[in-house]
Amino acid sequence: LASTGHRTNTRARLCDIRNKLKDVDNAVLDEALKRMQNEQEASLYPLDNKAEITDADRAAAIYFGSEPRHILWIER
């Protein structure tokens, strides 16, 4: 929520989340976010606008198969 100004129903870039959670191992964070998606607590999406994707987005992406996901979305 710190990445979205404490708002739900707002996208948060994974690169921003990783930056705020630097002390959390990437593999641990990836598993937690994947679990949240599997349990329908959140959704991971790719950035649709390819021109919007930065190197930081690419580095922070979580992959499902060959599909990178750059955005976390939490509805409440």
C-alpha cells in the first residue's frame, strides 16, 4: 500500500514494491506474491503499453511461464 499512496484498486509496479522491500529476499517476495494471486488476494499483470516498461520493470518482473508480470493489483 505504501507504493500506491495507501489506496486499493490501484496498480503498484513491482519495481517500486521491491525498492520498498529491499530487505526481503526476491525469491521470498516472489513466492508471497504468487501465493496471493493463487489465493485470489491480488492479481499480477503485465504492463500493456510496451513503451512504458523500463529496465527496472523488466528486472522486477515475476514470470508465469514466459509471460512477465510487472504490476500488482489489490482489490478490497
